[in-house]
Amino acid sequence: MSRRIKGRPARSIVPPFNPTVEAGAPPGAAIYLGDREPADAAVSLIQYGPDDATFATPSCAEEILAMLEEDRVNWINVNGFGDLDMVKTLCGYLRVDPLSIEDVLNTSHRPKVEDFGRYVLVIAKMIRNLPDGSIEYEQVSLILARNVVVTFQEQPGDCFGPIRERIRAGTGKLRKRGASYLAYGLLDIIVDNYFSVLEGLGSRLEEAEQFVDAAGTDPAFMGNLQRTKTELSRMRRIVWPVRETVTALQRLESDLIEEGLEPFLRDLHDNVVQALEALETYRESAASIRDVYNSSVSNRMNEIMKVLTIISTLFIPLTFIAGVYGMNFVHMPELDQRWAYPAVWGLMAAIALGMLVFFKRKRWF
Amino acid sequence: MSRRIKGRPARSIVPPFNPTVEAGAPPGAAIYLGDREPADAAVSLIQYGPDDATFATPSCAEEILAMLEEDRVNWINVNGFGDLDMVKTLCGYLRVDPLSIEDVLNTSHRPKVEDFGRYVLVIAKMIRNLPDGSIEYEQVSLILARNVVVTFQEQPGDCFGPIRERIRAGTGKLRKRGASYLAYGLLDIIVDNYFSVLEGLGSRLEEAEQFVDAAGTDPAFMGNLQRTKTELSRMRRIVWPVRETVTALQRLESDLIEEGLEPFLRDLHDNVVQALEALETYRESAASIRDVYNSSVSNRMNEIMKVLTIISTLFIPLTFIAGVYGMNFVHMPELDQRWAYPAVWGLMAAIALGMLVFFKRKRWF
Amino acid sequence: MSRRIKGRPARSIVPPFNPTVEAGAPPGAAIYLGDREPADAAVSLIQYGPDDATFATPSCAEEILAMLEEDRVNWINVNGFGDLDMVKTLCGYLRVDPLSIEDVLNTSHRPKVEDFGRYVLVIAKMIRNLPDGSIEYEQVSLILARNVVVTFQEQPGDCFGPIRERIRAGTGKLRKRGASYLAYGLLDIIVDNYFSVLEGLGSRLEEAEQFVDAAGTDPAFMGNLQRTKTELSRMRRIVWPVRETVTALQRLESDLIEEGLEPFLRDLHDNVVQALEALETYRESAASIRDVYNSSVSNRMNEIMKVLTIISTLFIPLTFIAGVYGMNFVHMPELDQRWAYPAVWGLMAAIALGMLVFFKRKRWF
Amino acid sequence: MSRRIKGRPARSIVPPFNPTVEAGAPPGAAIYLGDREPADAAVSLIQYGPDDATFATPSCAEEILAMLEEDRVNWINVNGFGDLDMVKTLCGYLRVDPLSIEDVLNTSHRPKVEDFGRYVLVIAKMIRNLPDGSIEYEQVSLILARNVVVTFQEQPGDCFGPIRERIRAGTGKLRKRGASYLAYGLLDIIVDNYFSVLEGLGSRLEEAEQFVDAAGTDPAFMGNLQRTKTELSRMRRIVWPVRETVTALQRLESDLIEEGLEPFLRDLHDNVVQALEALETYRESAASIRDVYNSSVSNRMNEIMKVLTIISTLFIPLTFIAGVYGMNFVHMPELDQRWAYPAVWGLMAAIALGMLVFFKRKRWF
Amino acid sequence: MSRRIKGRPARSIVPPFNPTVEAGAPPGAAIYLGDREPADAAVSLIQYGPDDATFATPSCAEEILAMLEEDRVNWINVNGFGDLDMVKTLCGYLRVDPLSIEDVLNTSHRPKVEDFGRYVLVIAKMIRNLPDGSIEYEQVSLILARNVVVTFQEQPGDCFGPIRERIRAGTGKLRKRGASYLAYGLLDIIVDNYFSVLEGLGSRLEEAEQFVDAAGTDPAFMGNLQRTKTELSRMRRIVWPVRETVTALQRLESDLIEEGLEPFLRDLHDNVVQALEALETYRESAASIRDVYNSSVSNRMNEIMKVLTIISTLFIPLTFIAGVYGMNFVHMPELDQRWAYPAVWGLMAAIALGMLVFFKRKRWF
């Protein structure tokens, strides 16, 4: 029941692949399977209704449960799995299935939606550009229950800032709607972030294109290009099941999904499809750039060969002639003639000229 | 809810990708998301029946609403989204859903059809050759209601001229039929314009082919070819959902679609399919031209190498012989012979001839 | 409603693409859209029953209509669309829909079948080798009504000769069966002709293979190969919808289709599938030949380089030695020795031999 | 109704394609369409029950019909179509449809199953290695009726030997079961033979791989590899419809199929799928070997260039120095010095050493 | 009924293909078809309930049957098919169909699930890294009956150690659940082992990438890379039907499958899908590495050519000049001038400098 394709940033053509548990660990055990050190759990609780919003950072599960209010939307966000007991207490309160807990803890799960009646489990992937230029994949698990949304992240730091801001400020529809709208909003912002990652990959490709257009050569170029392509493939493999997840959400017949959410989910679906199309386009672009680079390398080769050939074929015959008249035969009648030396120069010039005309005709320069 | 793959003309292998809003903008807000400056709204109202047609350019939404006539077809065309209030007033009159308004304003939406009962929303893409040789993608949104067609364009300038002319002149069936036939006519002319864009791309490929056939070489050639290919891919990604849109239109069970429109929609569908087939064919052609170009570059290389090899292998042995008799040894018996110098010439001629025969046999020239 | 991918013979990698009407022509107008000059209409009427057959070439539509017999099969063949009135009169008699007439006149329509109850419209494509080696695509439209088959061709000259012969001679089942069997027979012979075109393309590929096997080199080779490949792609795009057309015919529930025709249509379907498979095979063959050609070019290159390298590395060191003893230093003790000159020759021979052994070991010759 | 992709052994990249009848032959005529001379009909009749088996070679159809026994399984095998009358008489007795007879005679038919109620027609393809290394495709048509199996082969010689042996010896279940089990057994052995053909193709590929691994070069190599690939493609096109045929057999609801045959047919289906998978694998292998060969050719090229470059760059500067001191200027102070000649040798050695260090650093040798 | 794609480790691009029986062996015969010598049967019997577990190694089938307990889970593991009688006795007790026995014995069967009511047959493939670096494919057949699980392996040595350990130690849910949970656990651990094999292949690819990044060249590199790719393809062909098998298990409506197993099977399915995705990713990586390698080889070639060209074009003109003044003409006015020799040196230096500037401008160094 262990999963092994981890979310580490790929910096090589071969994506990372590191099992963190021994094959054969008993299934169903609540073990943290992520490949990052479990960060200190930093729990936050945001509660809001149409009129106001409260932000709190309770220190334990019991404190959260005591604070939950039935008539407002309660968003519990858990960063990191350092405090497994808290995760279990929270899930216990919401009567979450042990298998769901395991799915939440297994941070290399494929994106999916599962409807358990009293709650809906959504597993999604946050993709973010890190400051050092690498791309981070982080699993976000979301449990949507009656008036409660619980989100689990692998570590602190997320892309939910604008949502928190909208809750605080009360702009838009967010505060006026229910928990499922919050869940939609979180997914929407996750997908929105795909586009900024895509933009980063796109500008890497643009740089590559400009490099190639400037006829640059770099032994590391192709490796970098292929690494970008690998990143695109990898991201596609993550976003593809996200698309399926959103489709499944659209088809979900659960009374946890509030009325009037369909157009928003349809819109979310359109967004994911656009991200996939952009990924596809970029993969094609990478292949095109490879072709152009190869063609540019060939062109350079041709040019080098031309220079060598022109110089060689120009001087080799002349050197031969000079060699002939450098021979030490006693009887070489030409050597004694007054006109011979200038005549040889003339011959050489004629040959050189002939060669140049030949190359000109072949349009070599 | 923001969309990011913009409609700017692609001039590079990596298609443009510029989000114009911050990720996380609240969904559902009526904000103009296009990447062009909102042009001054230029509204036009065309009203016609079987017998006559009226053209007007009202200055505000109220003026338009006052002019609408129930027993004639009313075509309102809005260029640019500078005057959002007018858009909202118009849509309010037609009881258009806020989400539809947002779709209209978001000019990077995927083509689609949605039936809202009292109106049908069609989002399509106009593709046009600009005078500077680039290709412009512009979203056209069309709202078909009872006797009213509203079209929204991103900016002034469109391909609807022939339609206006036919309304003015009263030729064809257009004036005799209803609003859905007008909507069909507008979509038909949009698709017709794909073919002139395709023609332009086709002639770019034809030029490339002629260049390659003339064994031309140009370091920028491959880059240009791949850019044309990127343009083809990009257009395919736009036309593909247009095909789905037309299929959806054909299946639409709405009483806004007048009787007898099916064969026209089927015809429209055939047209889009033909455009897609042409795109596919051109993509294959681009790949073929690339192969021919690469082969041509190889051929050139071979030819250069042949020239170098022939000249080098012809003269290097001769130069060696000349070198031998240029040595200053005191005891070189050949040097004193009268026949030696002509004999060396003879030897050299023999070697050169032998080489030429060798090359001739290898069919190197 | 205009269609633009014309049926001109493709002689380049980029298939032809010439709109013959202005985009925006009113739909539904009976305008001839083919890209050939409308040939003079040459109408022929063939009438037959089990016992006899009559051949006539009436001069006008009225004459034809007067000659039609209810109890025999009437096959009206129209070559070219020079006389549009006649086409309209004929179609009027058969109560053909205006949209069908338009489809017939639009000679770049995709193959299709449409059942209008009182008649069935089949649009197919005749593909023929022209004497000059090019391939001609011609649209054949076929209207099957009660006892009447009308065929429309773009221009005189077709592949229906054997059918006419079988009607005249009364061999086979043709004369004993009804109009739908005639329609089947015509389609069958159209598909049969695909095979002779395929044969021509196949022998082009065989020639290419033989050329490559003989290690031939020709700068134009790759271009020609790709042109053949383009022709194959183009034909595939034509034959593919023909397959769909035959499938649709098989599924047609029309009482115009006589009983017992199913096995013949199934057979026709098998034929089209075989043609498609042959096209697919040939496309693969073309790619294989390209690979072999590229490999052959590489081999040649390697051989040229080997010759250059052997000759150069053989003589360059020797030339150096000769050069050394051509130096004019006053104090060069070797120069005065009697044995020096033969010793230098020995040294040179040793070096040359060493080189040859080295090349032999590397199996360069 | 003629079919044209013949079963001749493919020895070239372009598979054979020879129509043997004029396009336009009347459909439904019982003409032998194979591309081999109709061999003399060699008919055999094998009759068996649980207890015994009789082998006979009757000379005419009437003799066969007289010998048929209702309570035993009768297997009539017909080799070649030299005696069409006999074929017709046999089929007439079994009330075989004329179209089926035509399918049997047309030896380039696609594999298929057709249920005519009173009999089932199966068309399959026997694929065999010929002693000369080529691969023979032969159509086997099988008519399964009540207690009777008729097999038609194009010519004498088949792979049914083991079946005959099992009938003769009475081993296995064969003699205890009915006609449909015999039909299954024949198909099973046909499919079994695919594997020996596959094995042959596999060892061709293995040889190719070993050749490439030994860095062998042969201008004909790529052509041969592609021919093997063509053979694989061709075989796949034959085996693919065989798979469909077996699937159709499994779904057949005919009382001619005895009870308990399903697991055997499922097994047969698995076999065909495995053959297809092997074909797919081999096609991939061929592409891989091509890549390795191309890489090997490039490596060779690089090595040749290295040798040339090392020798040239080593001696060209030295030759220049020698040339300098071979000049005949009156005033060249170096020439008179005692130390000059050894100094020049020292300079040359230094340059050569420097070059060698340079190449060593670049790891050229 | 013989199957031929054997499970031997692939060490070449062309996967192994060795029929071990003559084509035409009678179907349904219980013959061992694996390609390993049948190892001595080593049977083990593990019996467990919630409270305790017994391990035994009975020596014959009768002993096993005598030991079976109805109220505990009995897991019989058979290593190797040396003792066919025992296999038959065991299967006889469980009333296993002869065709199932044959499937078990045929060790090159495709993975599948078959429900026979009283038992379920699952055929799966164990894939393991051998110590010598090769990959071993071994068929594991599993018969799930009421309280009994029988597993058949081709030879001793498996990956079930952790399962046995969990039974012994009583950790996890294993001991508390029934036979179908054991079957699930065995399949789960088989799939888990795919990941360690994948990891091994992944590190092979990583090594290849590092080699290429270090610009290494090795004539055997491409062959090894393609062999890894072949291994990936081969594994994919094995894992793909395993996925189908698990899907079939999920859909199985058998009362042998205990309640509450669905989430575990779904999890197993997710695992297989992840393995397939990793395989797909690695295949892409292999192609990318090939591209980078080819590019690296081209770069090297370019560099070699550059060195050759720079040295040649630098010295060839100088050598020519030296040659000119080595000529022995009597009348060469320059030779007598005092300034001539230094002037020639100056000229040479100027030419060399010019060349260097030219190369610098072309950015050749």
C-alpha cells in the first residue's frame, strides 16, 4: 500500500523515484510516506459567515473541535504531518474512514475524488515555482464535510493567500456561500497556480528558442532542453488526473455540493483543460526547438567544412607547384629562364582565381 | 476564473502565454480579461425583414433597446469592451446570466455553445491575416435570443462585411429567414475566413518547399519552418473546439433554432472538418519539408567533402614527390640524370590520372 | 457554403489549396464551384432490362425525361456542368432538394451518403492516373431514385467503360438486377480504380527503393519521395470518407436498395478497407525508404572521409620528412652520408607500411 | 469484386501489389483470382470417429459425396483450385452460397468469419517459412457444416501434418470430439505456425543486433533491416484480422459450435494476441537496432575524423617549419649556426609534444 | 496450445523467443512448458487464524490434504513443477478444471483472472532483480478457493517473505481476515516488487544521463541504452495485462471475495497504474537521453572539425609561402634582399593573425 513516485523537484531527465518504505509494509497503517521531514504541524482555523470572519491558530485538535461552529463555514488547514494524533482526532470527529486517512498521509497519491456520503475526499496537487528555479509538487488533500473544509498540506507555505484575503476582506461571493464553494475556490487557486508554473516553463523554452535563433552552441543545451521537456511530461502526468478529478467532481451527486456550483466547476474544468493544452503545446515547442538546434548544428558544421575546403583546395595545388620548382634536379630548363618566376606566379594566380570562380559558382561564399 | 492563453499573434515557436490578471482574482467578476486595450465601443444595430433593412449606430444601450423591433431580426454588434455598462444593460435586457457575461468578457475562452433556454450563447474564434503577415485571433461571442442576435468582438474590424452587404442588398435567403439563420451565417463566414488564413500558411509552406527544392541554405530556414508549424498547431487547437461547438449546435434542441437549419449546420460542420483536415495535411507537409531540407543539407555536406577529398588526395601525393626531390642529400643519383625531371612529371601525371580513374569509378564526379 | 480543397493533381509536398469563390458567397446558390472549366455537357442515357439495352445521347433535359421508361433501369450520365439548366430540370423531375443540387455542383465535397426518402445521394471520388503521370481526383455524384440512376461527373472521360460494356453485352447479373445494383456496380468500379492508382504509387516507391539499393544519390531524390508520400496522404484523406460512405450505405434502410445487395456492399467495404491498408503500408514503406536513403548517404560520407583520411595520414608524415631534408642548414650531418638517401626512403616506406597496417587493423579497407 | 493484395513473399520494402484481373470484371463470377498457377487439385478425405479413422484420396467430387458418413467427422481438404467443377459440386452439396464460393476462390481475401446458418465460413491465412528463407502467405478457407469440415488451400503442402497424425494415432481429444473441434484444431495449428515464422524474423533481428554490436558496417545493412520491418508490418496486417476472426468465432451463436469449445477458443485468442504482441515488440526492436546502427555509424565517423585531425594537426605545423628553413633567401642567419639544425628538431619535438598533450587533455586517445 | 514468449531475462534488444514444445502438441495436455528445469518441488503450507499461525513443509499432496483445516486460512505454496502428480492431486481436491491446470503449468501465460465459481484463478507475473543485474520474470498462479489459497511458482525463491513475516508476527490485519485478503496481499507485494525493479531501471537511466552529461563517448553506449528501453517495453507488456487483471478482480462478483476488500483492490489498481506511468515516463526519458547523446556526439564532431580546420587553414597558406621561396629559380630578385627573410616572417605573422581574427569573429574559439 506504499506509493513510490515522490513529489521531489525533477532536475534530471530521469524523474526521481525513491521508495521511502520497505516494500511489503502492512497496508492500511497510518504512516507518513512523504519524502520531506514532517514539518511542525501548524494548524489554522478560519471561520466565516456572510458578515464576519475569524482567524485562529489553535494548538491542538481538541481546541479546534471546541471552536467549530455549525452555522458558519469552518476551514481547518493542517501544514505537515508532524502531529499524527491531531490528524487522527480531527478525522475521527468527522468520522473519516481509516483508508482516507491513509490516502491523506500518503503524499504521492494520484489526484482523485471519493464520495463517502458524510464527506467528500479530494486529493489534488499544488505545483509551485520555488525561488531557486525548481518546481515543487505538493499534495493537498481536502475533506469537505457539512460546513467544514479540512485541508492537509505537506509543509508550510501555500498558494491560498488570496483566498484568505478574500475571506478577511469579504470581497466577492466567497463569504456569502457555503463550504463547497470554499472547496471550489481552493481548487481553483491551485489550478491557477499551474499557469504561473507553465509561464516559467514557457519562458525557459523562449530563452532556448532565442539561444538557438542566435545560432548559439552549448554542449549542455540539449540536456537542459530535454530536462525542461521532462518537467513538462511530469507535470502533464500530474495535471491529467486532476482533470479527471474535476470531471468526477462535476458528476458528483452529493448534497454536500451546494446548488449553483456547476458553472464554477465547469469553469474550473475548462481551466485544467487549458493547462493541459498549454502543456501539449509546450511539448511540441520543445521538439521544434530541438529540430531547429540540430539544424543549426548541422549548418555550423557545413560552414566549418566549407572554410576548410576553400582554404585547402586553394593552397594545396599552389603548394604543389612551389614544391615542383623546389626540386633539385640538375636539368630543369625552366629554372634558368628570366620569365619563369613571374610566369609561375601567374600560373598560381590563375589557378587560385579558377578555384574561387568554382566556389563562387557553387555559391559557397 | 481567469484564463491565460491569450489570442496574440504567435511569432515564435513557443506560443504566447501572458496572464493579464493576478492569479486569485475573485471568480465571477465582470472584468475585461483580453490582452488588447479595450477599444472604444462601437455599437451597430442592423434590423431587417424580408422587405427592407435598417442600419443604425446608436450611442448607448438605452437607445438600442428603444429601437428593437419584435417582428424583425435585430443584430446588435458590439466592438470592444470599453463601455462595460452598456454590455451589462444589453445583457440585462436579454436576461443573460452573469456567468455568460463573464464568458463574453473573458476573451481567451475556449469555443463552446451553451443553451440557457431563453438564449443560446456561442463563443467562437475569428482568425484573420493581418496586413503585416501575422495572424490575429479574436474571440467572437454570439448571443442568439428571440429575434435578436448580439455579437461581441474584441475590437473594431471584422469579417462580417459580406453578411452586411447581403442584408443591405437583400440577395440570397438571409433577409427571408430568422435570427438563427443570421447566427449560422455569421459562424459560416467566420469559418470561411479560416480558409484564407490556411491559404496564407499554405503559401508559406510552398515557398519553403521551393526554397528547399532550389537547394537553398539559410540558417534561419528551419526556425521559420518550425514557426509556421507552431502556427498550424496553434490554429488546430483553436479550430478543434470550434468543430465541437458546431456539433453541439447541430444537436441543440432549442426552439430558437428555426426549422430547416440542419442542412446548413451540417454544411458548416463539413467546412470545419475540411479546415481541420487541411491543418493536418499542412502539418505533415511541414514535417516532409523538414526531411527534405535535412537531406539537402546532408547532400551539400557530402559535396563539400567530395571536393576537398578529390583535391587533397590528388595533390598530396604529388607534393610529397616534389618534396622528395627537393631534399638536399649530396648523394641522390636521380638528380643528375637528364631524363629525371621529365620522368618525375610523368610519374606525377600517372598518379593524378590513377586517382581520377579511382574517383570516376566511385562515381564521385 | 463554398468548399476549398480542390481536386487538382498534387505535384508538390504542399497539396493545392485554391478557393475559387470569394469567401462569403451566399449559401445555397447553384454556382459551379469546380476548378476546371465546365466542359460541354455530354449527356448519355442508357436504358436496360434483362433482355435488352438501349444507348442514347439526348441533347437536352426534356428529351431525356421524355425517354425515361418506368419498367427499365435508366442511367443518366452527365459530364461537366456547362448546362446548369439541364441539371436543374433533371433534378427537378426527380424532386431533388436544392441543397443536394448544390452538393452535386460543389465538386470539392467530402464523400457522403444522404437518404432523402425518394432518392439517395451518394458523393464519391474517382481517382485516376493521367497519361502524364499525375493523379486526377474527380467528384462523382450519384442520385439513386426509383429505376433511375443519375451520375454527375466534372468532365468527360471516366472509368465506367466496363460497366457500359457489361450492359451492352448482357454478361453477369447486371442487366437482371435493379437500379441499386447499378449504383453498387459504379461505386465498385470507382474503388477498383483506386487500386490501379495505388499500383502506380507502389511502383514509384519500388523505383525509389531500387535507386537507394543501388546506392544512388540525387539531390532531388528526397523531394520526390516526399511528394509520393504527400500523394499517399492526400489519397488517404479522400478514401477514408469513402469508407464511411460505404459503411453508411450498408446501414441505409431505404426501399431503394434492392434485396440481396448486402453481400455486395460488404464486399465493396472490404475493398475500400484493403485500399486503405495498402495506403498505410505504402506510407510506412516511404518512411523506411527514407531511413535507408539517409543511411546510404551517411555511408557514402563515411567512405569519402575514409579515402581522405587514408591518403592524408599516409603522405603528410612523409612530406614532413622530405621537408626536413629540404632544409638549407649548413650543418646537417646526414646530408653528406652516402647511405642517407636510401635510408630516408626506407624510413618513409616503414612509416607508410605502419600506417597501412594501422588502417587494416581498423578494417578501413 | 476482385481483390489485389496478393500473398506473394515480400522481399522488398514495398510489399507486392499485382492485380491479376482487369479492374471491372463482373462481380460474383467464380474465377480463380490467386496469383499462383492453379495446382492440380489434390483432394483428400479423412473420416474419423472415437474408434477409428479412414484416410482416402478420392479423385472426383461425386466419389467424395458418396463416401461421406453422417455419424463420423468428415474432413475434406482441397489443394489448389485447378478443378473448379469439383469445388462447385462440393459446395453445392453443402448448399454453400455462391458469394462464399467466390470468397474461397479469391485468395487475397481478408480473414473473416461468416455464419450462414447451415454452415460457417472461416477465412484464415497460413504463414510459413519457405526453405529459401522467404515467407509464404497462403489463404486457407474453412467451411464448417454438420459433421463436415472442408478446407481449401491454394496449393499442396500445409502445416496440418500434426493434426493428421493425431487423427491417425488417436491421441488427445481430437477423435472424441466433433467437427467444430477439428476446425478449432486446424486454426490453432495455423496460429502455432505464426510463432515459428516469428522466430525466424526474431533471429534475423538478433543477427542484425549482433552485427551492430560488433560495430559492423555494411551499406546493405539498413535495407535488410527495413525489409525485415516491412515483413513484420505485413504480417501484422494479416494477423490483426485473424484476431478479429477468432473474436468473432468466440461470439458466434451457432449450433455448429459444439459445447465446451469456449475455453479452447479463448486460448486460441490468447495465442493470436501473443503473436501480435511479439510482432509489436519486434517492430520496436527493429527501430532500436536502427538507432544503434546510426549511432555506430556516427561513432565510426567521429573516429575517422579524429585520426585525420590528430595526424594533420601534428605534422602540418612541422612541415611548415621545415618549409621555412627550406627557403633559399641569401640572408638567413639561422642557417649558418651549428646549433640551428638540432634546435629546429627540438622545436618540432616540442610542438608535437604540445599537440599530443592537447589531444590527451581532450581525451581524443 | 503451447505458448512461446518465455520469461527469461532479456539481455538484448530483441527479446527472447524460444518455443520449448513442437508446434502442434495436442491441446489440453498437462505438460510443463516453462523454460527452466523443473526444480524439486518444495511445498509449504501455512495455516493461520486471528490467534495463531502454523508453518509446515509437507512432503506430498496427501499430507497437505490431510492437514487442511476448514476454519483457518490455508496457504499452500508450490515451488516448481517437478512433481506434476502432486499438482494434479491438489487441484483435483479443489476440483480445478483441467484447462486451469494447463494454464498454471504453461508459465508463459498472459496475466488474467478467471472465475470458475468454486475457485478463482489469477495468473500474475513476479518481476525481480537478480543479483547479476538481470531481471527475472516468473509466473505466479494463484488459486483462491474457500479458505484455501494455492500459489504456484516456477522455482524456489520469491518475494513473499514480508507476508510470511506478517503472518508469523500477527501484525497488521492479515491474520484477522480471510483467504481473499491473503490473495490481495500476495498480489500487492508482487506489484510492490515492480517498483524495486523500476528503481533499478531508473538508476540505469540516471547513470546513462550522467555519462552523457559528462560528454562521455562509448561505442557501446547506445546499445546499452536501447537494451534498457527494450527491458522497459517488455516490462510494460507484462504489467499492462496485470492492470487488466486487477480491474477484472475489482469487478468480480464472487462470494469468495470477502466484504470490505474493494478499497484495497482499488489501491492495488492505483499502484499498478503508477507502475505503468513510471514505465511510460522512463521510456520517454530513454528517448530524451538518446537525443542528448546524439547531440553530444554531434558537438564532439563539430569540435574535432574545428580544431582540424583552424590548424589547417592557419598553416597551409604559410607552408605555401615557404614553398614559394624554396623554389630554385635562378632569377628570384627577392631572395637577394637583406630585408626579404624578416619580411616573409612578417607576412606570415600577418596572415596567421588575420586567420585568428577571422576565427575569433566566427566565435570558433
